[in-house]
Amino acid sequence: MSKEWPLWEVFIRSKQGLNHKHVGSLRAADAQMAIENARDVYTRRSEGISIWVVESNYVHANDPADADAYFEPSDTKIYRHPTFYDVPDGVKHM
């Protein structure tokens, strides 16, 4: 009986980036194999400096049909939007 390896989501942080971005998915037997395979598949041009892998079973998301319930209420709370704050000159990566 053949069992399929679990699916892993791959996130890469680029040399110029401050955050990890989802770049794709792959199948691997365990986390170490997933990291090694992600390195081989998604960082061929040496553009990454960090790799995260997460087994897809552990990723949870809202239903897109419920987007209004999740995101619309914040539109009425302008204090959550940094549009009227002055950012000091010395602050980087904001």
C-alpha cells in the first residue's frame, strides 16, 4: 500500500526582502526533506536567505465568501490606517 507524502507550503525570504513570501508547494516525507527540496526547487539562483516550510494540514484560512465579515469592519476605524502619522526620517523598513 503506497501512501503519498504530505504536502508542504514553502516560504522564501529574499536577500532584499524583510518578510517571507509563499513561493509554492511540494511533497516531502518530513520537514528536513521539505527544506532541502525547497532549496533545490525554489532557490536555484541563490536569491533566498531563509526558507520556511509548513505542512499544509497546519495552514488555516478564512473562507473568501466571508471576506466582508473579516475585513469590512476595519474600514470604519480610521485609526487603524497609518495615513495621518508622521514617520521620522531615521525610521527604516516601515
